[in-house]
Amino acid sequence: MGDAIREELRESESFDISVAFVSENALKSMYQAFVDHADRSRRRNRIITSTKGYFNDPKAFKELMKLQRDANVEVLIWERPGGVKSEDEVVQDQPFHPKGYLFTRRMDQGRAYYNLYVGSSNLTSFALQTQREWNLRVSSTGEAQLIEQVRDELDEQVRQSVPLTDAWLAEYEEEFKHRTPPRTQILQQLREEKIEPNAMQCEALANIQQLRDDGARRAIVISATGTGKTYLSAFDVRAFQPRRMLYVANRDTILKAARESYQRVLGCDESELGLLTGNSKQQDAKYVFASVDTLRRHMREWYEPDDFDYVLIDEAHHSGADNYRSVIDYFSKAGFMLGMTATPERTDNFDIFSLFDHNIAYEIRLQKALDENMLCPFHYYGVHEFLGTDGTRIDSAEGISKKDRQWMQASLEELTEPDRVRYIIRKLEQYGSYDEKVTGLVFCSRIEEAERLSELFNQETNQQAERPYRTVAISGNTSAKRVEKAVSQLESGDLDYIFTVDKFNEGIDIPAINQIVMLRNTQSSIVFTQQLGRGLRKFPHKTCVTVIDFIGNYQNNYLIPVALYGNAGDSDIVRKNLQREAIGLSSISFDEISRRQVLESLDTASWSDMKMLRDKYAVIRNELGRVPMLTDIYRHDPSLVMTMAQKGNSYYEFARGAEAVLSRKEHDEGFMDTVAQVGAQGEQWLKMATEVLLVAIRPQELVILDELLISCIGGTASLISENQLKEAVAQRFPTSYHTDAQFESALRVLDWSFFDGPTKKSYGERALIVRTADGVGLASEFATMLNDNDTFRRFFVDNVRTGLKRFGDLLEESAKTGHSLQDDRGFVYEHRYKMFEVERLLAWPTQINGSSVGGYLLPKGGSSMPVFVKYANSQYADRFLNPQEMHWFSKDKRSFKSREIEWMAQGQDDTDWAATHFIPLFVMRKADAEKLKMYYYVGRVGSCANMRETTRDNNGETVRLVEMDLRLTKPLSAELYQHLTGGDDE
């Protein structure tokens, strides 16, 4: 329902919303959509809500006040007609429980029509995003009786309501029963609270114990920031009951916080917990919390290798550094060693997992932790950077070296000019919580900027608190004492913000943080996630964390959605991710300028950069302790599958190349022996598997091969009847498009009869299957290769199994588009296809060269004609007239008498024209013409109109052709329309 409301806000000119309940988080997640709506339309908009049951807390009404201020929304609170009798009548037993949304739109002729939603969804995060709700949409013109009744009811509700004002809100706050206690009281309550393992910790503890029972002496836990790693380790130490324990970390702040947490869990005397740092030498304690550098200098002097029977390595992603490895090697005789990290990935590809024997006791990443409600929801706002007083960008870096440009996107004077500071403050006030005391971290690009911005902030007025801002700047040069003081002040509410660069990326625990501000270029998705994680810890009365990211015109803006959504291998997947504005109870939104900057960076990013792909490969390889297969890559990040496989001729080729490089690195034993040669024919079959099977445009070839591969386990290839194979396709993918023609087409692909000569040659000219009167079986040479070459078998089967998973994903994607897979004959709206793949899905008996197809082709005797448009990148002036219509030109030397034009004109006035004419329309973006050469399927043509003969100049020659308007059965989404046209046709 949340997505439906956002779409309506994008397309409507006004709205009325009447709901009993609203929540702060829902309003925050919708805020940008409401603001964007106000920018497009100045019509009256209303939200009517209530105080029923005190469900709507003051924070929700403060967010509604923001909408009144920023988004041209009149907010009204319904009250019982006839006067106020008592507080119970007004609040507890109000007969007000509607859940209705009315959006006004305009048809092409300017006539109004309405979309009405009535059902079970209030304007709350759970109702809009996570709960199962039923809502009915009805579309109608204003003359319809239903719409008149709804509008009359809304007018009646307005007459019975009072406006939301500061005075009303102040009175309601006094009545509200659940007041937030002072921050100091909350902190004291937390210190006294008894700590018990949560569900995640119980599962992880059981896994760790099982590993120990199985004889493991090392393990690692991967757990997102804020999920309780430190307490988890303390619970495990309590269960282990070591004679002595050593806790190793790289920062004093981590050690002091860990010691405090351990004392709460272990319940031991403070004297049993010792700090071993530059300033403290309590090395004889039972539980030693040691700085890695101090420990490395003195360990041989103070300790024997077996003095500790439990060793814990915190921030284990640093374990590849010399100081950590010295400590780990020295205490190798410890009874048990546990590593903990939120981000095991390293830029140098060092295999952290090998240090812990590849025993992953538990893994919970950020997305899963959010889904499991272990972290505080966040609301991310991408906001464009300050444009400068003259309207030009301040992030220019002309005239300096590439190295300097990376770190100095603007001069210090520009970054800290007063106008930019005031702009930042305005945006913090706009997007921050309306009346919640801010506890924030501000990440800057360099130390000088952080220090100067802190000074300038302290000269400005905090409108919320009606006093000057109170901020400090912290860097790596700041003394530990000053850092501790600043953290304490921020935690207690004596500071509003701490400005920093990367000092707080890890090792700092401030659960009260409710705002993260990013004033720097995102250069690493890992660092972005670390900084985001600073605000995700839960804290009493903290409902969410607000993230405000100031986005400049940077080439690596694409890393922002990569960090937020997790897919790093395909620009189109990342683009589609940007349409998902809600992730569970969290939300992601961008203003218009910053969204455009991120989208533009997707086109310039090098998604197939070999080093980047090899680094991603190495991360998964190190975690598994072996060569990862495509199914492993898929589990890690589905968007990487095709990017890696298509880097060369096959994923096998990519993996061999990656192993050749990685095995030359120090401390890497390599796995080249598990990626043996498969011979020329084996490589060609794997090339075919990549280009035909792994792309997974339909299930037939994949299911046929999978059934045949299963049947030949043990070495004997069996024949399976065609009817059995058809049934297998229908049973495994019942919602897919499966016809006799599709099945026959798949068999022709697998027995090579579909392919043209050059394609057959590239695949080795030896088919995968044979067809006989008794059924279908694997071709003998292919079956022999499967049986004789283990490497070939593993990689080929891996392509098939991963292809099956990818097709399952494609079906899920199709179900969300609102298009019928059956009506579209297997094509998925907004999916990209190569011309070769379109021919297969159309079940053409043989492959036709792309140059022969041209912009379209109507096979003789056929009833389907695919149309391919290279948008703004061909000699023809094909263009969208609007999201549902395209002005289109035929090939040269065509007239009304040309075969395809006559066919298109046949019965064009009949209502069933589309039933006899299947014209799927494919559009290639200009930006994709050189690299991808793939077409978006935008839908089927439902009718053609305004057909006329015309001429054009072709290098001085006048040629005849036909032009017409093609009308799709459904309009393109606003996002895809913008993506394809670049806004040129608006």
C-alpha cells in the first residue's frame, strides 16, 4: 500500500486522506513524496485523523505539522460532534475509524477522475509496508455516485474537525500518558537493567557450542553493528567458564565499553577485569582487555602462549594486519578463539576466514537485522549539495591532480562558507524530527572541514532548542580523554552534534544517536554502511534514526544505492532498487536533483571492472574456503552472477583467471587444482550455458536439462519422453508461459537446430541432446564429458541450477509489474533482452541475424512482429509522444502495400485487433547502445493509429516509408519513461 500511495502522489494533483491512526515512521518515510507532490501541484490537500485511544503520539502530530509547513497539507483532527463530554469520550471511545485515500487526477482532455482506496490500512509503517492488509482501489469520474458520496463524507468530517495548531498540540502533549523520561534517567535505567540473550544471541551461542562440541578451536561471528556482538561474546565466555580470558581490540574506547558489558554479564568483581593499554597495565587480571599494539609489545614478556584458554578478537576484519596476526599466532594454543566483525570484507583481499578455520558460527548482515527488528529503523534522505551563491556547484575539482581530486572536491573556503552552513542547517531542520532533541554525528571529508564547520555551527541558532548549536569536532589526533568527554556529552544531551571524518566509523557505541549527517563523497559502500550503523542501535523512546546525505555531482554516487540495497553487479538492478522507497520499516528517498545525480552515475560506473569483480569473488572465496560456484555468488549478491559470467566467455573462465591472480598473493594457497582444464569443446559448451541457459529468459531449456542431468547420475544417460518433460516444466513453474511452441523451440535450441552457422561454430557444433522416437536424452559426447571431467560437470550443472534460481526471480519480478505474463507471451515488462533472446521467446524455428531483422520482422505466415527501437540513436525519428504512445517509422521503401503494413492495418478498427496481432515493443536506451546492446521490453502494442505514407532524406536520396502512432496496452511507469527518454519528450 505504501508504494501505491507514493505512485498516486507522483501522478495526482490533489488528495484527501482520512485515517484514524498515523505514525511518525510512516510520515517520515513518505515525507519526500509529499514534498515533491507539493512542488508539482498547489491544489488543496487534506489529512484527517484522530486522537482515538492515544494511538497517535505527539511525535506523529509533529510530523504532520511538518507536512502542513512544507507540503501544502491541511491537517485536521476529528472530534465527536455535539461538544466535548469527557476525556474518555474524546479519546478512548471515538467513533472514528476510517481508512480511506482519495486522489484526484486529470485525463488527457483535462477531465477529472479519482482513484479511491478503502480498506484496512492506516497511515502507519506496519500497515503500509509489513502487515498483510486488504485495500480496494476504485477508479471513477467525478460524476459517479460513489465518488460523490465519499466527497460528501469527507466534507462532513472536515466540519466535525479542528485544525492542527501549536496550541492544540501543546494541550495534547499534556494529556498524552506516555511521556519520555529525561535522558539521564534513561541511561541510568539501562545501566541497571538485567541483560539476557536475545533470539539472535541464543542461536549464535548454540552454534558456537556445537562447533566446540565438534572439535573446533576457532570460529568467527559476522554480526551487523548494533546487534549485540559484545554481549554475545560475554554470554559465551560465561558459558565457557575459562581459567583466563583475553579480549583484543585496536581502540581503548572499545576495550572500556567491552569491560563494562562483561562485568554486567559475568557479575564478577571489578578487580577481575583488567585493562592493558598504553596508560593501564593490569596484565595479571583474570579477564584481560588488551590493546593489540600494547599486547604485541609485551606478550612474550608477560604471557606464555597457553596462558589464556579463551581469546576473543574484536573488529576481526583487522586480523590481516601484522599486529593482529602476531597476537593470533602467538596465542595459537588457546583452548578457543572467537573473532567478531560486522564487515569481514577487506580491500587487500586478505583471507580473514582462514584465521578462524572457516568456521562461521553465525552471520547476520544489516538487511536481515533490520528485517528481524533487531535494529532501529532509519529514514534516509538524499539531498543535493549546496549549489553555491551563484547557482554553480561547489564540488568542482578542476585544475588539480587526480589524486587531489579524490580527496579535495572543493576548497575549504567553499565547503565552510556561511551560506553553505546555513543551507545545511535549513535541510537538517527540514528533514530532522520536528521537535525531538537531536543527538547527531556529522561525517565530513577532512579534518579541517569538520573543525571549521563545528565552529560555524556554534555561531548559528538551534531553532528547535532556541539557543546556539553545541558541537565539537573529533579526529584521529584528538586525545582519548577528549573523545570520551565528547561522547558522554552527546549521550547525555549536552551536545547536539559531533563532527568527525572517520574516527567513529567503528568502535564507538552511542545508542542514543538519532541523526546521521553525511557531508562527504561516498567512496566506499563498506564505510557508508559503517557510518550508517552508528545510528542503528536501539534506545528507549528512540523510534528511528534520520540519515541526511548531502549528495554532490560525484562519479561514485552509484555506491550509495549499492550500500543501501546491497546489489553491486548490475546497473539496471541498482536502478530498479531505487524505486523501492521502503525496506521493512525503513525508508529511502532522494530529492529530484540528487536522484538525477545518482542515476547519471549508474551509466558511468564500471560495473564489470575486473579488479572490482575479482575483489568481490575473493570475499566469497575467503568466506567459503574454496572456489565459489555461481550458486554461491547468487546467494551473496544475485546481481553479480551475469556480470562475472559474462566478463569472458563463461564463469569458468572468470574463476580460472581470478584464481591465477589470487594464488600468486602471499599467504594464499590457491585453488587452481580444483579448476582443471576442460578442453576446447568443454569451454564452448560452457560459453553456450552462459549465453543461453544462465540468462534464464524461460524455464524450458533449464528444466529439460536438469531432468536429464538428474537421470544420468551414476553414469548411464536415460531417455525421457517429451510429455514427461513438458509436465516437469508445468509442475516446476506453473505460472510461467509454457506452450507446445515454446517447448519445441527449447528442444531446437538444445539440439542446435535453432542456431545459425556462426553461433553453432562458437558453441562447438556438438549438440547437448538427441531426440528419438522413444524420447529425449543427453548427446553421447556431452554425457561422456559430464562423466569424465569433474570440473566441467560442476560448472555446467552450476549454470543450470543458478539459471533455475534466476528464472524463479524473474517470475517474482513479473508478478509485481501489473502485466500479464500470458498476455505478453513470456516477456517481462521492464526486463532487458538481446535480439537473439527475443527470437527464442517468440519460438522462431531458426535464428535470424540481427542485421536481417533490422528494426522489426514479420515472419511469413506469422502473427507476431517484434519492434526494436534504438531510442534517439538511429536514422529514424521514433519517439515517445507520452508514456503510452510512440510515433514510429517503418523501414525504408515501405508503403501501405508492404506486407507488414497491410498486416498491421488489418482489422485495426476491431476490438479484438490485439488478439490477432502480437507486436511486442523493445526500446534500447541511447546510453546502452555501445556497451550492452540490450532492449527493454515496454509492453505489447494494443492499437496503431494515424498511419500515413511519408518520405525522408537518406544521404540525398528521397525514400518512402510509413509512419504511425503505436499505442501500448498499458502506459510505462513514470520512472521507466524518464529512464528511456532522459526527459527529452516531456
